[in-house]
Amino acid sequence: MKLIVAIINSDDSQNVLGEITKAGFYATKLSTTGGFLRAGNLTLLMGVEDDKVDELLDILRANCRKREELTPVMPAIEGGIMPAIPVQITVGGATVFVIDVEQFYKM
């Protein structure tokens, strides 16, 4: 048994949730916020049998895509007001942790 912790971009969440549900997986959803951009994320906690891990990872790969976006960044300057400068950044994708689970109970 494995515990899969997947942190995905909120923009990808509907597709991911639909596909994992269609494949018969269950997930606990936690709304989270990223540190750098303070962007909305969804963290999924999923208990998965060892032989199903690759199937779940394939679903995440297919539905969590990276993309480029422009985001305004305020320059740090003393004594004046500067307009925000748009910076191109990569968002999306997924951060996934696969953790061994010694015991699992569903009560």
C-alpha cells in the first residue's frame, strides 16, 4: 500500500478529479496555496495498492500540464512607486510524493 500526495494547480483539478474518479480511485481533497505565487492548489491524498501506483501516476501526468503565464511582479525600490513588471513563469504540472504505508484502516 502507498500513500500518494499530489499537489496540483487548481486549473487542472477538475480534469484530474474526473479522471481519477472514472478510473476507480478515491481521494481526499485539501485546498492549499503555493508559497511563491500564492496561487491556488489542490492537494490530493490517495491510498493506492502497490500495483495501481503506475496507473494513477499516468493519469496525473496526462492531466497536469505545465504552461507559461505572465504574472505581474512588483520591483523592490525605495522611495518611489514603480509599475508591476510582467514576468513569464511556468505554472501547472504536479508535485507527487509516493510514500510507503505500513498499515491502512478504513473505518
